[in-house]
Amino acid sequence: MQEGYQLNINDKLKAAWSREQRFINTRGFVRSIIWIVSLIITSLIIDILIWKGVGDNSYGLFLTVINVVIVCYVIYNEWWKHRKTYDPVRTALQVESKNPSLSSILITYTELSDENAETTAPEEIIKAIEDKANEKTKSVDFQEIVPWGQINRILQVSLALIIFFGLISFKWKEQVGTLFQRLVGQNANYPTETNINTIQIDEQLMKVGTAFKVKSGGSLKIKVLTDGKTVSTAQLYTRTKGIKEWASNPFQMDPLANNNLNYERQLEEITENTEFYIMANDDKSETHEIQVIKQPRYKYEVEKIFPEYINQKSETITELNIRNGYKLDAPQGTELKWKISTQTKVKAMEVRIGEEEKINATISKNGKLITFTKKADQSFNYSFLWTEGESGKDFKYVDVQNSVKVIDDTLPVIQLITPSADNSFATTKKIVNLNFKGTDDYGIGKSHLTFSVKRDGNKSDGETELIKKEIHDFEGNSSINHSYLWNLSDHISDLKPGDQISYQIEIQDLFPGEKKHIRQSRSRKISIVTPERYLQWYRAQLASQQDQIKRARDSEETASTQVKQLRQQESEEK
């Protein structure tokens, strides 16, 4: 009999625990359903009303992650952590809390009957308590510990919420379907009353991922074509590519033909890559890109190939200040070779020189190396007309004006040092010591002695003849100092007293042009006289020189005396 009661109490406790776990599982499941349906409805409201739910799906996966975190939290707190393993003492406590009349007899029994208890009572006492517990629990329903009334309320709320969600799904089937697509990361848009069909820029149909290319500083017209509900207004949102924030003040687009379905907007002076989208009523377009094609950025070097007569190696000028209109200089006749490297592809480049001359530069196969050559015979201004090769639209750009300054080859300089007198006397046997020096910017070539003789018997004012004799070839020396002994009788025949000789030194540089660069010294004259007359003249010249020396010496002595007097006066004043 006792063993039957023993089994009966244990069965009741286990049955009560099992029923409690079913209650916890049912409650946790229903509460999870309530939260899941509520989160789906909340997500739909947030995605449509707050995040608009059109255009790029930037928040779908983010919203899914938030929902999953919330559901996991609810399942754990409302369900999983309430699940317990079977414990007869805990269950007995729950039963006695519902039946105070048991006076802890059930708890005492379960504790003493536990084989794993740390303390044991005598068998007689356990049997007595066992009988008493059987007697008192005979009419007790152990399953009262489960509050099934809560389940009814939760089921009602869950059912009402599911019906509400079902109505939403029935009425807005496309919207709910779109929500689930967006929650898994698909780029789906909610149905709108107004539909943006196409976006055009300068009549070109825009496609996602394909940028419209425009010339730097140019303008363009954006047009949006819609159908469905008429659009009261359309806004164009823009931002510079690379910046996260959109412009706070969108451009208002202008309606076409007053139909409130198609709109356009002109954008002026576009200089940076730009992204844009259009809001037309409740529809939002995809984000499109405007790519600005700028003037080719480049660097170049110029090789100077000097004329052969200058006898100078060619040189290359690099790192030119091209943006400020670099002024290049070169000797006259220098061949200039430009080598230009660009960062972007160039289709063509025209070099405009002055008002009329044009040169079509040579372009490499990859379009990034440009070369052209120009001989610098005179100073000139030049600029580049670029045709870029990146966009396929052959945009043209006019560059800043640069200049080349030609350094003209100047005439050489000549100075006849001796004889210094403009007019002197000589006999027919005179040997004249000619000393001269000269300079030139790129080198002196040949030097000549030119002279003419006016015969005593010739009464005309003109000279009878002009004779040129080569003195020396200096072969490109830029500075010279040379002496030459001119024996009059060797170069002038039948020379006799009364004849008059006019002479000068002539030098020429190496300039190869048609007009030779020749410079002559000042002209000197020699009058041919008899030996007697020459001796008389010579003595007069000597006396004049001695007189000059004497005057100079007297002047020096006078100055010396005055200095001594001044020094003596200063010493007396001290």
C-alpha cells in the first residue's frame, strides 16, 4: 500500500513539472511570435516612412541584424531561461504555495525520500511522514501550479496581431513582399504612386553604373520622365563624389509642357565629379554619376639643339613653370623639341604659334606622349589646343599662352688700339704695327685689313680703290687681342709722297645667315711724305710729347707742394 502511495506522489510531481514545461514552451513560443510579427510591422513602417524605402537599399541588412538581435534576446529572456530540469523539491514548494494546508508535509517527505540527501532519518519516521503526506495530498491537484490563464490572454493578443498582419499583407501584398526582399539585402523598391521611368542628360538615357561625361566647366540638362500620379514637384539632389552628405537644399526641377509628369533642370559650370538622384512625388531614382573630363594634366621638357656655328652641346630644360606661362629663351636658329607627358589619354594636340602658324603634334599610340619641333628664328608666343581622348566625345581645351624669346646674334665688337692717331705721316718704307681687340657673343671668324689709296695725282674726292686683305681666322674665339705688322710697300705698288691711305680693321662672326655680321673699326689715315718731311714731323711730335711730359711733371710738383702745406696747417691747428 505504501509503495503505491509513493509512486502516486512521485508521478503527480513529475506530471506537474512536465505540464509546467509545456506551459513555459507554449508561452515562450507565442511571445516570440508576437515580437516577430511586431518587428516586421515596425520594420515596414520604418523602411517606408522614415527611410523612404526607394532608391538604394542601404539599411535592409542593418534592419535585419537589429531584428535578429531583438528576437534572440526575447527568446532567451521570455522562454529559454525559464526552462528547468526536474527537481521534486522545487515542484513540491510550488504545490505547497498553492495549498498552504499541507503545512510543509510534502516538502518534508520529498527531502527525506531523496536518496542523495546529505542527512537521513530513521526509517520509521520516514514511513510515518510518508503516510501523512499520502493522506493530505490525496485530494490535491498538483497541476494547479501552472497558470494557464496567462496563455489564453497571450494567445488572444497573438491571434489579433497575426490577423492584423494578415490584413496588411492582403491589402499591401507588394509592399510586404518588397520588405522581405529588402531585409535579405536585395535592392528592391516599394510600389509608388508615381513611377520614374527614365532619366536623361542631354537626351542620353542614363543607366546605373554608367557615368555621363561632361567637359570641365560645361553645362548639362537633366530630364526626368514619369507616369502614374501627376507630380506636384520634383527635386534634384546632388553631392560631390566622395562626400557622404547630400546637399541640404535640393534643386527644384522645372515642369515640361505643364503636364506635371516630366521635369528638367539645367546645371551650369560643372567642375567636379558629381552624384545625383531625383525625388518625384513618392518615387526616388537610382543614384547616377556625372564624370567631369578635365583638361589633360601634363609635364614637359624642351630640348635645345643649338646651331652648329655656336659649337655648344644641346641641353634639355625640365620642370618648366608651364601654368604661369613659362618664357623660354634660345639663341637665334636653335631647334626646339618639345616632349610632353600626360596623365590621361590625348587624341590630338594643335600648337598655335602667333596668329597664323599651326603645328599638329605627334601623338604616341597610348595617347600619353606628345612631341613637336619648332625652329626659333624669331621670338614667338604659342599655346596648345587639346583634344582629350578619354570620354569619346573629343572635348577641346585651350591652354595658357607661353612664349619663346629668341636671343639675337649680335654684331661683333672691334677696337683698333694702335696706331691711335687719326692722321699720321709715313714714308714709303713704313711698317705699321696694327694692334686690335674684339669680342662676340658666340665667336669671331676671320679678320681683314681694308684700305684704299688716294693718289696725289687724283684730284677727285673719292678714293681710287678698296683693297681687303685677310689677317687671321680666329675660328670661333669669343675674345681676341691680335697684332699685325703691315708693310705698306708690300701691299701698295707705286707708293709715293703725296699719296694718302685710309685703313680700318674688319672682323666677322660665324653667323650663317644671308646677311653677314661684319663690324669695322674706326678709320685711320696715313699721309706719305718725303723722308725730310717725315723727320720734321717726327721731331715736332717728339717735342710735343716732351712738352706734355714737362707740363705733367710741373703739375705733379704743384700738387705735391699744396698737399705738404695742408698737412703743415693741420698740424699747427692741433
